[in-house]
Amino acid sequence: MSFRPAPAPRRAVVFDVLGTLVDQAGSLRDEVSEAAGLDAVEADPVVEAWLGHVARQQQAIVEGDRPFVPGHALDREALEWLADGGLLPAGAVGRLASASERLRPWPDAVAGLDLLSRDMTVIGLSNADRRTLAGLSGNRGLRWHQVLSAQDAGTYKPAAAVYATAVAAAPSDAGTPVMVAAHAWDLRAAAAAGMGTAYVPRPGGDAPRPGDSFDLRADDLQDLHRLLTAGE
């Protein structure tokens, strides 16, 4: 009887999605422009108010000040608030409620994930809900071996429980999972949860502070692959 050698362990690489793999603000600006008949300059403050409302509600959930609701419900809540305030026409709310399912990937994202997935286990970890993540996978070609939503933890990043879902989902022989994000706040929380960290800059991301020390800093996903496979 012949025995095949066990395959070499594959590292687990965990990706933030919104802002790191997809251009959230830019995509929503284009969606608002089309749905509400606004130019880019007019759409920018609408998107800023939209995302600001969602961020405040997520923080309230993290702090236990309101029950958990998924991201698509927070999007609709924000849009209805904007329409009530006269910043959006009411007729635009229905179309924009699903806009997060159509966010554009950054130019290196689809090919970069494909490249990384050949050598590593790729996991998505996002504050986006399951519906939105399914839409991004189907509509935009983002591929991962597994994708996890904050909805699975019943709270939002930067709560430790969200990162714990990724640590628990990583294959047992993968070693310490590496969190990849364009947001320094995300990486600080991941490090506190025992994960490795890799910063990839994106327009509109949260840049590291002078005192931040992340394990890797990559220019893009191809560079990240090079750094992760160096010395293998």
C-alpha cells in the first residue's frame, strides 16, 4: 500500500471587505448620482452622511446601546433618514437600498484574491451582512474559500467577537490567521484578538498612526502575496 504525503499547511489570510477589497465610498457616490440625479460634488456629502449614520449605529450596537440589526437594514434606515431630511428623493431609496451589493472592487482585488487563493486559505471578514457579501461575490467576482459576516457574531467590528469567528474558522494547521485591511483601527482590534496584521493602503482608508506596528505593509494584493510567500 502506498501513502501520499500530507499536503503542506496553507496560511489563512483574512480580508476586510468594505474599503479594502471594494471602493465603498466611490461606488456609493456613483449610485447616488444615478439614482438621485446629482453630480459627484452633490453626491459626496450624501454618501458621507449615509456612511456616518451607519457607523454611528454600528458603534451603538457594539456598545450594547441598541440590538443587533444587519447592515442592509442599517443602509435602508440611513437612506430613509436622508430622504426625510430632504437630502435624497424618496424615490431613490428603493434602488439605493441594495447598492452595497454592487460595490466596485479595487483594480487589483479580483486578480489578487485569485493569486492568493492558490497558495493560501482566503477568508473574508466583513461588517457587511450575508446578503451583501453574496451580492459582491456574485456581481463582482470576489472569490474566497469562506466569507464571514459580522452578522455571524451578532455585533460589528471592532468587537472582539467578530475576529473570534475568523480565528475559529481558520483551518487547524494554518497557524495564526493574518488580518488584511486598509483600516488601521481594524488591524489594531485584530492584533488584540491574537491575529497577525497586514496593512494595504486604499484611498479613504484609515492610515496607521506613528506608533502602529503591523506585521506587514504591502503596496497592493500582488505585493502582499510576495511578502507572504517570501522565504517559502
